[in-house]
Amino acid sequence: MQNTDISPREMEVWKLIAEGRANEQIAEIMDITLRTVEHHINMLYAKLFGDAGDRDERMGHRRVMAALRHWQRWGADLPYGR
């Protein structure tokens, strides 16, 4: 991981991505705008992948890689509420 300073909101978005939620679902669950969800995701990707995220985005894999990193890191024992 490039930067471990992931905000609580980014962490919540990360969890919802790992659950397979679409951006629209994340916005509804968190009661925020779709644009805000996209901002949190972009910040999260930059922190998780750094410059490699640009390559992964072109390949269409950043969302899947973020979900995999989440489950590799915490599995079923999440560090926050479900």
C-alpha cells in the first residue's frame, strides 16, 4: 500500500466496494452524492496504488484489486462495524 492514511470515509467506501456495491448503492447507503463517492474512490485508489493505479485503470482492474486488497488485509474480521 502506498499510503496508509486512509480516512474513515474512504475506509467505509472501501468496505462497500469489497462487498460488490455499485457507486450508486454506495451513495445511497452513505447518504452522499455520487460525485462525493467518486471523489472518495479516487482518493482511495491513489493511496492504494499510487502511479500504478493509472495502468490498472486502463486495464479496468482497480476496483477488483481494491476489493481483493481489502479482503486480503481483513478477511471476515473487519476493523470497523459492518
